[in-house]
Amino acid sequence: MMFIATFGTLFILGMVLLWSTTMIPRQISNQLTNVYNSTSTMQLLILHSSFALMAIGAGGIRSSSLAFGVDQLSMKDKDGNVKESYFGWYYASVTLSILLGLTGVVYIQETMGWKVGFGIPVILMFISTISFFLASPFYVKLETKKNMVSGLAQVIVASYRNRLVQLNQEYGNLTYYHEKDSILLVPSESLRFLNKACMIRDPSQDLKPDGRPLNPWNLCTVDQVEELKALLRVIPIWTAGIMLTVNVSQGSFLVLEASSMDRHVTSNFEIPSGSFGTFMIISVVLWVILYDRVLVPAASLILGRPACLGSKQKIGLGLFSSCVSIASLAIVENIRRGIAIDQGYSEQPQAVVNLSALWLLPRQILDGLAEASACIGQNEFFLAELPQSMSSLASTLGGLGMSVGNLAASFVLSGVDGVTGGGGNESWLSSNINKGHYDYYYAFIFSLCIANFGYFIYCSKAYGPCKGNGKYNFK
């Protein structure tokens, strides 16, 4: 709780600083540094400080809020039904807040100015933080007994230091070091080389008189070893989710394509090209509602028992939907480019071709399904498969995958642009959308998505059954 409260306070401070840049007249700020008609050092310092505080605060809140919510349900939700629904609604609420920010807040900023536009989010965040503190007596607060990061590092160091030790074939409770209240007495057989980190070679040299390890960097507990093993086991499936972000990142080109297509819904109403991205956000919320309120109850009624998709099934569905979405975009772009060339618009990238921009909606709807399914499935998977002591890390893995995916998307974009644009050739990603070959680029992304989907299937089978798989999953 204190973790969320601390980072929430930092986020508010950052928002207040950013708001202050709109409240202080430019002339006063410049006079403080004897500079006029140029950006002052003080202005840049305030601006960059606000961004830094907001980034740190947002990262801290996102990395712990999901796990904190799960803690509130763990004591009462024995069957996991409420928890499974919680993941979907958590992600839907986050997505809905993004939609409100891109529409309502932006509209206020444009019509009422930056002072009001920045002030309203500050007030809302302040109310949210105060509400969080007021509800403190009702929260389930779990005590954190150890530093998770240092514990994982100790296992790595201890297993390396003991790399020459031979593992005994017969396991006994006295062979491996474990805490008194631990239910794990011996380590698992997977990744056996890590078991050397918790193996007691000589009790007189490895343990203190009170039974604690003499050096935790030479001898770790069985729980610490199993925590690292659990993390290493989920990494392959985590990497498979990176490609989803690479695909979704291609939505930045959607504005270019929509601008060159007929965006009229009626003769008097035209959808702004920049608004097409909101359809994916709306799709995410609708898919969550459809799954939680229609599909799951209907399936449970038909089967006569509670039923839902497992976490790996959700990830697989999301990755497959991502493949289909980019394929549809490649087909639409190929048709759009062909029409543009036939109509003589090769040198006019801003010309509107005779093709409805609504053909871009299947891509947005499928991406919404991919986000709603894969991202929620990832959160469920990480929080279920990693020990409860690692819940904060589990809730961070999804966001970390998105960050890595955005970096990977940049590398793919730069690589394709450099390779296809060399030797005086027109790049596939030319600024002239009609002379480039965005359809080829999308086809290349599609091939990566298909390969990644196959990789996920392999990793999923190699991982084996998930915890809790059984009576609540579709077979």
C-alpha cells in the first residue's frame, strides 16, 4: 500500500509541476534567468522534472496496483471466479481511461486552454489519491518479509560459487536449506543446476548456531531457488508477447492511410483521420464486456459448470488475432495503393482515393481483441505462475514487454527502411505512401507474427499445464 501511495504522490507532484508551466507567465519565467523570447533553463528544468516525476510515479503505480488488487481478492475468492473477472475489468478500466484522455481531456484542452486542460487531471488524480488513503482501513495488507531482487541475485551468485559441487542423487530434508515455516523442503528437478544454491555441504561451515546461513550469497533457501526457476520458466512465454506490441505499434501509419481514403460515414459527417485509433480502444472495452458478461455465462450454462479460457489460451487467441489483423491491413493497403496508382495519384500522397476508410476497422477490431485477450491473459499467467512473493514483479512483466516491444518495433522499422531504401531505391516506408510499399511492410510484419505464434505454441507445450488449470477452463 505504501508503495502505491508513495508513487501516487510523486505522480501528483509531477502533474502539479506540469500544470504550473501553464500558470506562470512566460515573461516572469524568463526574467528569472534574464532571458527573453527563448526557452529558459528554469522552464526546461520544471518541464523535465515534471515528466520525470510523472514517469516514475506512473511506473510505480502500474507495477503494483494490479498485484495489490489481487491481494484484496485472494482471501475471499477461493475458486478464482472473481479474480478471473477482475483482470478483464482492470484492463478495460485502464483502456477506457486512455480513451477519455484522448477524447474528453484533449477536447477540453483545445476549447478551454491548457490551464483548465491540465488542471482537471490534477484535481481528479488528487481526489483519487485521497480516496485511496481514506479506504486504507479496509485493505488487506500483506507483510513483505524480504527483498525479492536481492534474493534472486543471491541464487545466481550462490549457484555459480557452488558450481563444482555434485548434487546428491537421494534427497533428504537435511540436504537442502529451507526456512522453518516453508512448505518446500526440497527443490524441483527442473533447472537442477540452480539447486546447488540451496544445498548444504557442511552444516558447521554453512550455518550459524541458530540455523541461519552464514553467508546468504553462498547458501540460499529452497523458496528462493524455486522463485528464480519460476521466473526463468515464464520468460519464453513473456518474450512471445513482445511481438503483439510490435504489431500494435504499426497503428501510427493508420493516420496516413485514413487520410488518403474516403472517411465519410454520411454525406455530412467525416471521421477525422486521427480518431481511427480510438476504435481499437473502444474494441478492447467491448470485447471485455462481451467475454465477461455474455460468452462466459453462456458457456457455463451450456456446459453446466463454470467455464472460461485459460491464461495461455487467451494469450494464444490474442496472438492469432494479431496475425489476422495485420494480414487484413496488408490486403486493404494493397487495394488502396492499386486504386491510387490507377487514378494517377502516384505523386499525390494526400489525394483521397475512392475507397472507404471503414475497411480499416477490421484491423482495429481485431487488434482490440488481441489486446483484450493477450494482455489480460499475460497478467493472469504471470500472477498465477509466479509465487505470491513475486506478485509485484509479475504485474510489471506485461508493461516491460510492451516497452521492449516498442523498442523492437523501432528497430524493425529502421531496418526495413534502411534495407529497402538503399541503392537509390524507393523505400517501402517512403513518405509518399503511394510510391512506397506499406503493403509489403505489413506482409513482412505478418510473417514475423506467424513465426512468433508458432514459437508461442512451442513454448506453451514445453511449459506444460498452468496452475489452476482444470475445471474452470475450456477443454
